Amino acid sequence: MTRRVSVLGSTGSVGRSTLALLDAAPPGTFAVEALVAGRDVAALAEQARRLGAATAVLADEAGLPALREALAGTGISCAAGARAVEEAASRPVDWTMAAIVGAAGLRPTLAALGHGGTLALANKESLVCAGAIVLRAAAASGATLLPVDSEHNAIFQALDARQPSQPERIILTASGGPFRNASLEEMAAATPEQAVRHPVWSMGAKISVDSATMFNKGLEIIEAAQLFPVPPDRIDVLVHPQSAVHGLVQYSDGSLLAQLGTPDMRTPIAYALAWPARMEVAVARLDLAALGRLDFFPPDPVRFPALRLVREALSAAGGAPTILNAANEVAVERFLARRLGFLDIARVVETTLDTLGAPAADDLDAVLALDGEARDVARQVADRLALN
Ligand code: NAD
Ligand code: MG
């Protein structure tokens, strides 16, 4: 039976890995309903043609004429703008990949959860800024939410569903990013080029910078606290430069279950695509003998204050995670534009959190308002720290 699928953020790193799996499947396995992208008309049009999508949608309204022209005569319908993105996400399909980057993915993710199919969630920021709302939306429609983030996908696989016992701890591994061994002086002078040059994973610019600051691992602690029945103080982080072990679950009898694999997002994406079965994927197999050793270290709290800020935001509760996420997005954008120093990213986040505290944000309107307010404060803080 053909399964209908949509891919939100199809031109990005996770989006392209998802399309690679759809492409490689036997004809008739999948039919693509909607492909959604931000502003890359040429890439979106090429993908829509190649996969025979029913609809191609761009967030950027200015790109619509070019998209129409690129898809003229194909019968593929085109649309643009934030409303069109949400409309495309809300079309009933069997499976949706949510891989838009940032809080911009929240409304489309909620729209996709509304129709009750399976949602493969890569867009961790939506769980960070509105976790309870996302989970409520899934529960209300009966949608199946499957984590794609490699660590959470690993933990999902290692959670022994047949056992009623709760896990004792979960452990997220982190590669340590490009500045794992850098000095504070080197980090202060880090350029966007250095920060996005990830030693192990090939990813979009925002998550690459998040990996360099370790805010990515911080966002993942919040994501894990939403997804799994484990409180934040029992969610640990270990730096593991080989990125072979993606996540671990510890049980009350001392057992530690882990998922391992090469660092290739096609594996967790395929797991979410085939779940509860498994599909064949042509990724490199992990060769443990060739690897020889697996190293693990605790993260350095001095060079990477992100984890402390995240734990503080989690204990402050309320809308603190929403504020943290929004401030981080602003700071990363400024850093990528060479307007902010690398170490100032955490300073912007900390000052924004200190300024706004942890007001409650229980519904979508409140979350979006707080997200906007946090962005305003973060921009002012970033202006004061600006490089030029
Ligand atoms: P990316 O920057 O490569 O791609 C982002 C995609 O979202 C692009 O298709 C872009 O056009 C689209 N987009 C951006 N703004 C949009 C908007 N307002 N409306 C609609 N579409 C928009 O990012 P990525 O690395 O693929 O990451 C995507 C998400 O997956 C992020 O939340 C990231 O944290 C998460 N994730 C990524 C990886 C990875 O290996 N890349 C791993 C785990 C989790
Ligand atoms: Mg991850």
C-alpha cells in the first residue's frame, strides 16, 4: 500500500536525507503530498519534480512567481507564505517529517500533528519552546510522535517498551563539536566558518553553531525531558568524540542499553519512516574494530555554559525554555552575520533569561508572544555586545 508523506524543510540537511530515503524506496512505496521549504526556489522545484510531489510550498512569498515558473506544466501546485506552509502541513498524510529549523517550525509542526498521522520530529525547537502544547496536540488527534534527533531516536530504541519499569537515567552523547579542545581565547575569536565545521555530522548552519556552543545538547535535554518519563536531573550528557554511541538508557538493575551506528541521519530518519518495522538503508556500517576505542568525558562547564543555562531554565520552569530558545536563535543569527562574538551567544541567552524571568506561557498565543518578547530583548542585548 502506498503511504502518503509530506516533508517540511525538504531543502535542508534532514530534509534532503529524508528525500534520499524516499527516492531509494521501490516505486509505489511512497507518494509525496507536500514539500515545504524556506526560500530556495531552485532546490524546491527540483525536488518537487523529482519526487512527483502534489504541492510545493515556499515560506518566502517573494519567491512564488519564480516557483510557479519553475514548475509550469508539471501539474504540481504551488503556494507561498506562512499560512500556505501551515495549510500544506495540515493536509492529511500517513507520515510527516518536521524538519524546519527553529521556532518557525512550531505552527507547521502543530498543523501536522492535527491530522493524526505519524509525525517524525527533527524540529527540536518546537518541543523546547512549546513542549506541553506539542504533546497535547499529539494526544488530542492521536498522532504518533517519533523522535528523529539521533540521541532521542537512540533512547526511543533503547527504551524497553515491554518492561513496565521506569528508566533510572538517560544519557545523551555529544560529539563536543569543533571547539571540544579549543581554549577560551580561541573560542572568543571563533569565526562562523570555524563554528559550522562540525567534526562528525554534516548539518544546517544553525544546529552546527548550536553544537559548537553545546546549546544543541542543552536543547536536547529539554527535548528529552518532554519525550521521555525521566525528570531533567536524571538526564545526563557525556562528550563522546567518536559519535558512535548516540544515546543510552540505564535501568534499576544496572543495565545500560545503548544504540550505536555511524553518524548518518538516514538511520534515525529511516527508523521513524519504517517504525515499528525496520527498512534497509545503505549507510556505512559501524566498524567497531576499525574504530578501536570509544571515549567518554563529562562536558566542561566553563567553556560551555549552555548546559548550566538550560538546567537553570528547566528549574525556573514557566516560559524560561521558550525564552532561552528564542534568545539563542537571535544570537546564532547575529553570530553567523559576524555581528556577535562566539562566546557572546551564551551571554545574550543568559542576560535575556535574567531580564525576563520565567513568566507562564501555557497556550500557543502566550508562547508566541513570549518568543517575540524574548527576541526583542535578545536583540537589544546583542546590540550592546555587537562587534561593529
Ligand atoms: P537546515 O537549515 O539545513 O534546513 C532547514 C529547512 O527548513 C530548509 O529546508 C529551510 O528552507 C526550511 N525553512 C527555514 N525556515 C523556514 C520557514 N520559516 N518556513 C518553512 N521552511 C523553513 O536545518 P537542518 O540541519 O536540516 O535541521 C532542521 C531541524 O532538524 C532543526 O530543528 C535541527 O535542530 C534538527 N536536527 C537536525 C539534524 C541534522 O543532522 N541536520 C539532526 C538532528 C536534529
Ligand atoms: Mg542530536
